[in-house]
Amino acid sequence: MSGSVNLKQEQAKLEDLYQSIFPYLLQTEGHLQEVATRGKGMIPEIVEYVVQAGGKRLRPALVVLSAQLGGSQGDDAITVGAAAELIHLSTLVHDDIVDRAVLRHQKPTVAVKFGEEVAILLGDFLYVEGFSLLAGLNDPQLVDLFARTTRSICQGEINQVRRRFQLDLTLSEYLSFIDNKTATLMGASMRGGARLARLSTDQATALGHYGWNLGMAFQIIDDTLDLIGEEEVTGKTLRTDLANGKLTLPLIWLRDRLQPAEKEKFLGWLREPTCENVQGIIAWVNDSGAIKEGLRQASNFAQQAKNALHSFSDSTPKQTLNAIAQYIVTRTR
């Protein structure tokens, strides 16, 4: 029986889930646009290119919703959300260089459009601008939170790069990569909102767990879409993990269940990711149940995210956060 899965059944649109916080996200866009005006030379053009490309703005949404869950409606959540998004955008610019990606949000990546040297420096610029926003709030704990998070992101990316084409990668190693490079920033976004609302340590921890689990689910789905998604839907270059020798959850799960002869053939294709071999790998993954396993594990993380909110009273922010967790495992881009 075929194990293939159709991910086209997207049950919700993220912009619909954002209705209750739309004014806040609109102001976040204003902050991001202002970053372009603070640069000189080519900077305004390049920053505007990145910002206008759009994106899910998931991290700013998490900051605002977390703060609202604690009763805070202040503008500081907009500032922290913009800072989190700038840090995230910086990682995307750098990731596209590492992955040799051509498309992002259905547009040429910064490296393709402006050159790799410019892209490297732009990523650094966005990092600095993010921390400049945080510093303006005069809250050392917030700066420390995102500094530690940025350190984790860099460590996760470096460790994953060092393990490229090392086909004995374990599931625990893979999970540690996505913990560092994705989950920690979503967890920090939730903790940042909790800090602004002056929530208790236990409440802040619970919200951090929501963000972390959401990030784990998000990255597993992202890696699954890299294998079986469609570029015209995702808007970015796909199959980059295969091309760069990065083992992700579906590939690890399948590898560990193959008989010796099949396993050697599979590993040979992974070592030589030609167009023909990539097609063979994708077909094998689709027919094996590996995609279903990825979706199952992502769904488990999403459910744990929802569980982390149980101690909070029912409210619009809580409902929105639960809906976002459901969206994460049904998205197609």
C-alpha cells in the first residue's frame, strides 16, 4: 500500500488567523520598513527588497499574542516582534547562501539578486538592527534572551553544515539541529511577550514551551515540504536538503527501516544527488510511509504546543495560538 501523502489540503490561511492582531502586524511592517530608511547607499534598496517579499510574520505574531495572553496591549510588543522578525530574516538571507537557493517568496534570493558578498553583509546588518530595536527598550533581560537565542541559531546551523553528507546522522542529532535553528527563536518570541506582560516564571515557561514545540513542528513540516512540495506553491527553491546532503526526518526514518541491500542503494543515491537519483529518493520516500511519519511527529509537537496553554483561561489570543498550531501541520508553504 502506498504511503504517499497529499499536503495540498491546507485547512486555514495564516492571514485569516491573524485578524485579531492585524493592526499590530501592520505596525510591525512599519518598523521593518523604517530599517531601510536608516541605511545608506545600497542598504535601503536591499532591505526593502527583503521586507516587501513578505513572509508569514509568525514570530511577531507570537510576541503579540503572548503579551496579550498576559493582558499586555502596549507598543513594546510590536518592537520586540519586529526585532524577532529581523533576526529571522537575517537567518534566511544567510541560509539561502549556504543552501545555494535561487528563490525565496517567489523572488530571486538576495544572494542571486545582489551577490553573495552583499547578502552576507546584509544578514549582519539585519541582526544589528534587530538588537538595536531591543536595546531601545532598556530591558537587559530581553536583550539577553535574544542574544542567547541567536547564539543557538548559529550553533545549530554550523553543526548541521558540518554533518552534511554524513549519512549516519541520528534522529536525535537532527532534532537538536531544528531545536537550535528554528524552535528556540519561536520559544524566545513567546517568552519575549511573556516578559512584556510581566507574567510569572511558570507562565513564561509554559509559553516558551508552546513556542518551542511549535517551532519543532514547523521545521519538520518545512523539511517535509522540501522533499514533496511544489516550488510554485512554497515560493522557494526546493530539494536543497538533498542537494546539500542534509538528512531530515523522513530520510532518516526510511534509512533506518531498509534492508542492507536497499539501504546501500538508498545511501548511494543520497551521496550522489543527481536529478535522476533525487527523483528516485522522492518516490521511495513517498511510497514508504516516511512522509506520514514526519506528519505524525510534527502533529505530536503541535499538540504539545496546545497542551502548554492549558493553564491559561480561554480568550481570543489563546484560540488564535491553538489555531496557529493546527495551521502549522496543514500548511503547504
